[in-house]
Amino acid sequence: MPKRYADKPQLTIAPPAMTFLVAVAASTPQTGALSVGNLNAAAPLTWTVTVSGGSLTPLVTPITGVNTGLITVQIDPGVITPTGIYTAAITVSAVPTDTYGSPALIPITVIAVDQVYAAYLPVISASD
């Protein structure tokens, strides 16, 4: 658990990175979520999201919020044509500018393969 500070807001983001596995030129977007938090509710913060460079541009919503929230990150594999690894980054910045943990950089990695195979594993129940 992160250390808590009493004097200023404290920005937390989970998970600290995102990875997607997609089939090249697939028609179904891949979606993930980032949880935004403030460990010091007595000191409110406003956060803003920006997407930076790399080899892909994820769709991110919402781009602003107050204290806590859920950020949806969507990858469109339809625009990914060759197999390979694609990257981008999301930065979550907070106001006031002296917020602990701000800005937070979340790397995004997309691994594009020719085909994604489903694997079905058995469910085993253990009884005492």
C-alpha cells in the first residue's frame, strides 16, 4: 500500500501499465480500464489525461475528472496491419500541481499477431 500524505492530494493509478494482445486488422476493439484515485480525500484534486506519441493512438475517455474515476482505454486493431509491438503512453496530471504522484505515466503496449487462439481450460473443484 502506498504511503499516505496528510497535507496534499495523492494521485494513484492502477494498473501501472497496460498490455493488449490483438489479431492484426481485427474488427473488434480491445478495451481496458485505469482506476484513478486520491488517497487524501480531504484535499481534492482535478486530473487530466493526455495521450503521447508512439506507434498507435488509443481512444481514452474521459479526459478529465475530480478525485476518483475510471478511465476507459480502447485500442482499434483494425488500423494495425503488420504484426509487431506498438506502443503509446497515457499521462495523468493533477491540479494542484504539487499533488503527490503527479504526473503519472502509464505505458501501453499492443502485441499484434496473425491470429489469437482461444484456450479453454478445465475448471477443477477441490472439496475438503
